Amino acid sequence: MPMRIAMADLRHDRYAPFDSQTGLFHAFGALRSEADVIAFANRFGPLGADLSTAIVNVVREEPWKTSIEPYWAEPIDLWLAEACAMARVVSLWELIQARDRSVFQVRLTRSAARLRIKTGLTGDRHIAKDWILAKKAEKPDLFRRISEKDEKDWPRLLLEQWVNRGTGGRTDFGLGLSEKSLAAAQTPRGLIGALWQQATLAIDGHVDFLQCRQCRDWFGISAEHARPEKLFCSNACRMRAYRKRKKGRKESALT
Ligand SMILES: [Zn+2]
């Protein structure tokens, strides 16, 4: 029996974790263990959308014990697979943004084989070319679009493909009534849709991410407001760290 996360109840409380968690998709991509998943789920809720499965426990011998109402659960392995998909997007995006001329490695997991590709965005062109030639036959939809001239675009095409696999089918587009007018609205399905939407918007806006020195949450800083000295996600965390430092100083002064 696979491990699952069960939802405590089906009440849908309206909540907006992204108001304060500007880098939540980053934190999601860092989940690697069952304990990580449970801690994240306890804090932010189930992923929802296509990851929720209805579970019924049928008691065949004592049918009166069978509950007609199913409960909703999410397999932990599906959580981890989604987290890995997000982690690959985050690291590929970081490599693209860094515009690093040195050789880098991109790991691609395919259903059976794990390919380890060594190439550079601008360096080691011949390795990238070899790889493209080798893979053209396998992924015609992706490589059809890479001409000989702009083969350095393949990391971005790959990123496009990875992100769209995450967002696919997890956003509703339609009218939404807000404040006093009807407006076109893109509504993510469940937390998983919202995480992928947040990642997409971060890439679109060239947002950089830092980890808060105090609470360890990830937060975004847009390129134009980027200040290298920014260490904390909020003023509250800055004050907490300041008080901690002050307390530490006082204690060392006493001894
Ligand atoms: Zn913080």
C-alpha cells in the first residue's frame, strides 16, 4: 500500500499563502523525504487538482462497516515526483539566468534511463550539438524547433516544456467577478496549479530567490529591486534576528 496524505476534512477555507510566501514553489522543489512532504502539507494543505484520489475502504465481509463517502488522499510518491519536476525547473532556470560560460551539467530523467548531459549555454557547443543530433529522433516535437543557428536555445525550450508539463490542465481560464466588475481570470486548480503558476510568473518576471536567514523561507526579489544586502523575507524576521543578536551580545557580556 503506497503512503498517502489524507485530508483532514473537505472544508475549503479561502487562504492566500502566496501573499507572504513569494518563493513557495522554491520550497516545494526542495522536498525530498516523506517527513518533508508531511511538514509542507501540514503547513500549506493538500496539492489538490489531479493529485487527489478518492479512497474507499470496502469491508466485504461486514458491508455495514463500509462507508459510502470516500475520503480524498494524495500519494506521497506523487508529491515527491512533482517536487523533483519543480526542482529541475528551478535549477535549469538558475543555469539559464546565470549565463554561465563554464561547462554545466543538466540531469534529465526519462522514464527508464537517466541521461547526464554536459554542455554549456555558450561554451562547449559541439557537445550540445551532439546531444541534439542524438535526441532529435526521440523528441521530434522539441527539437523540430531548434535550428542549427539557434541551438543555444535548447535549454530554454527544455524549460518551456518542463514548465508547461507542470501547468498543463491545472489552470482554469474564464470570467471572474472581482470587486465590482467582471474580468478575465486565470485560476489555478489546487495548490499544485498555484505553485506552477507562481514558478511561471517568477520566470516571466525574472525574479531571483533568496532564503531568509531567520525563518529559512524562500522569498522573491524582482530584478529591479535586487539589493545584495537583503537577507530577510520581512521586517518581522529582520527584527527577530536583530533581537536574537542583541540578546546574544548581552549574554556574552555577562559571562
Ligand atoms: Zn523570514
